[in-house]
Amino acid sequence: MKDVASERDNRGVDLAQVGIKDLHLAILVRQRDGKMARVRGQVDASVELPHHERGTHMSRFVEILNNWSRKAVAGAEMEEILEELREAFSAPRAQMRLGFKYFLPKRAPASGIVSQLDYDCCFEGVLDGQGYSFTLGATVPVITVCPCSKEISTRGAHSQRAALRVRLRTRPGAWIWLEELIPLLEAQGSAEIFSVLKRVDEKVITEASYDNPKFVEDVVRDSYLALAGLPGVTWFSVQCESHESIHNHIAYAYAEGGGDAYAENGGD
């Protein structure tokens, strides 16, 4: 059968990314304790296509990724997957993003009830002639209580759920596990979010958040300092989006650390 995708192209245009998006697979994610968590993964994968090649064989992406759905995946394994993609397509560059829901057990502060809370996480990897780059991402829900509202009100203060989004990279051989990153981020809000709370727990959370009011600016700055203190981290970004309970908008703040910005703020 004629292989049209392998035909030569004469338009002289390199394509930075050619591949597949939104492929859903059952993936095994390697956990800190050595066990594996089976998650529903959403995968985007691509390779660089030189100007003289007309197309790629898209089925190769799915074949390689299907094989990896039966193995544990973390930062080191992402490099192996990308190397397979580069070899399969004879490509100078390959990249991949694996998004998934990750669950961790949480114990309610007063009743002690343990429930599972889900977090949107991702692994992102790029492999080319310059080497391998891995980025870990996590979105963590927290509570924010407005310091201004508390200051000017005689009764109460408005509070709401906020999303704390972090992406980070580490030095080769240094890994940050989700089991340590997520609790670190949860501690930066006014209070934590839980799946199951009894009334005694609600009292504790409500009063704790009221005693610890934070703007989104406070959350991002506190998160910045917490991330800057992690060993091996070379770059990170942190964003907080607060879904305001008394406003018809979202408040947000963003910062990056690493490289020149990291050094200017006291990083290694």
C-alpha cells in the first residue's frame, strides 16, 4: 500500500509539533512509597517534523503510549517514553504532557474521619539534542479569607475556595513527589479543603481560616518562599485564583522563581 505520509514535502516549512491530543489511557503513576496508583490519564504527545517530511504515522504514538500504560510512570520514565518517540519518528525533538487526577487521603481535623481528595496533576517532558526537561504540575484547592473584609467588618469576613496552581522543574536526579508537594501547597492558604467534614470539623476549619486571612497575593508570596526552600528545584511558577464569594470575578496573582528571578530573591 502506498505510504502517503512518508512522501517528500517541498514547501520548506518545519513543524515544531505534530502529534496527538486528548488520548485517554489508564496509567500507573509511581508513588513515593514505591507503590503504584492507577489513574485516568489524558495525554498530548508530539514530535518535531522536518520540512522535507510530509507527515507522521499517528498510530505509532498510540502504540507506544499503550505499551507504557502497563508500566509505572514518573519523571524518569517520561524520558524513556520520549526517547522511544524520537526513535520511532527519527525526530530531533519530542514532547509529552500527561494530565491526571491524583488522590490523597486526608484526615478531618476534629472527627479524624479519613477521606480521599482529588488533585489535578500533570507530568510534562521535552527531549531534544540539548537534553531532557521534566516539569511537575499540581493544582491544589485551598480556602482564602479576605483580610480587608475581616478588618472592616464587625461580624465575619468573606471566604471562598481558591485554586493554587504550581509547576516546577528540578536538577537532574532530584525529584519532588506529589505526596510532599501537595501538603506543602495546602499549608499556604487560609485553611485546607477536605472531602468529608462533620460539624466539629467545620467549626475548626471556619475558625482556623478566619484567624489566618490571606489575599491571593499573600498565598502566592508564601508559596514562592515555600517552593524556593525545596532542595533541587531550579524553576517554578505559582498562581492563585480566588473565586470570590461577594464579587462577580476571580482574583488572581502569579509569580515565577528560578534562573535570574530566583537568584535575585535569594535562591541558590
